[in-house]
Amino acid sequence: MKFKKITESDSNYDNLELKSTKDLVKIINDEDLTVAKSVKKILPILIKLIDKIYLKMLNGGRLFYVGAGTSGRLGILDASECPPTFGVSDKLVIGLIAGGDKAIRKSQEFAEDDINQGWADLLKFKINNNDSVIGIAASGTTPYVVGAIDTCRKNGILTGCITCNINSPLALCSENPIEVIVGPEVVTGSSRMKAGTAQKLILNTISTTLMVKLGKVKGNKMVDMQLANNKLIDRAEKILMEELKIDLTKAKALLKENKSVRKSLESLN
């Protein structure tokens, strides 16, 4: 199949500037409603990729996300939320973005066009065969991402990708390509919209499933979360009260003593 950038296809809507707020919001929402259905179609492939990454992690491997622009920021967001949510090291899931950390807030001109820099950035972390790398690029053509994934695969490193086009260069060089086709954006080419939403849904699924499989959730509770603010402390107290059938005073005392929901639960079991 010939490669075509569906993400650059002309919007199904025109004269947007002439539409009312109500019409614009409805259009965007109607399009957003299609994203989850698109993601559902690729679940069998996603399951296989997650299982492969899980086996690598059992052997001490890490998960890297590599992206540029919106895609890179989404990878960093997902990686950065793993330590506070699941109590894991910030070295277990790592997000890399073309242009470095300053690109998180402000676009770095042409940073994504260097085909060798993605691999160079991975080498700074001593990337090895225990690790897994997922390239994130809505277009599937971003040189920074394509170069990183291509070189990883050639070096025997487990690779996956998340893209919103069929048969893109990124998918072709990835061992486990995830191609989620969401169709044209409301604003032509603005892949921060449906494509970005699809990527976020997939990243949520990858990291959450891995953390559950790694034992970071008990029942449906985040028993290893970091008690880093009052909201999380309050949540931890409620977990203990519910699971142990104790009052707030006892829950506070247990948390103060054990500094952990899991340790507090284990102390009375």
C-alpha cells in the first residue's frame, strides 16, 4: 500500500471561521467521539506489545518513549506520572523529546529533523537489549523518531511505535507498529487533536497495564503511590480506612509510622 499522510488530509469541515461557538464545539466533540473506536481496533496488537515490554521489565529493562512536539510531550507526561502514581523509580519509564527538556514548553526549531539525535539521546541512558523503545509520531515520518527506532531495532532492542498513518516510515522500521487511524483533523493537519488524543489513550493503557502487571496496584488502589501532597495523603488515608475498616485517627497513625499505603496494609495483615 502506498504511504499517504491521512493526518494531513483536508478536514471534513470548511469555513470554520464562520461557524458559531456552539457549532465548533459540537464538531470537535463529534470527531473526538470517534477516537476511542479507532483505538479499539488496534487492541490485539497493543496487547502483544505490552506483554513483550512486561517480560523485558521483569529482567530489569526500562521503557523509553521517543517523540517530538506534541507526541514527545505526551510521552514525557505519561512517563512523569508513573513515579507519583505507582511509586516506581523515574528511571523505569523515560520520555525523550527532540530538542531536550526546553522543548517541553517551547518548540525548538528543526530539532525533530535530525535523524541521528534520537539514538544519541538514548545512548546517554546506556540503552541496552533489556530495554524497550516506543516511537511516537502522528505522521510516522519524524526523522528524530524514525532514526531512533530504526537504530534500536538494528541493535536488537525491542521497538514499538504509535502513529496515525498506515505504512509510514516509522511503522516500517518498528518491530511492533501500532497504527491508529483517526482520519482528518478538524483543523487540517493539527495532529495535536484527534491523533494526540489517540496517542494519550494508548500511552495510558501501556503504562497502567504494565504497572498493574508489575504489582503496583492492589485490588484497584494505588498502594505504592508517593505521598507527595495533601490530596494523595487524603486518598491514602481513605484507602486504609476502607481496606482495614479503621477510623481516620488509626489511618493517620499507620501512615505516619509506615510512610506507605502498602506497608501500612501489610502491617496489619
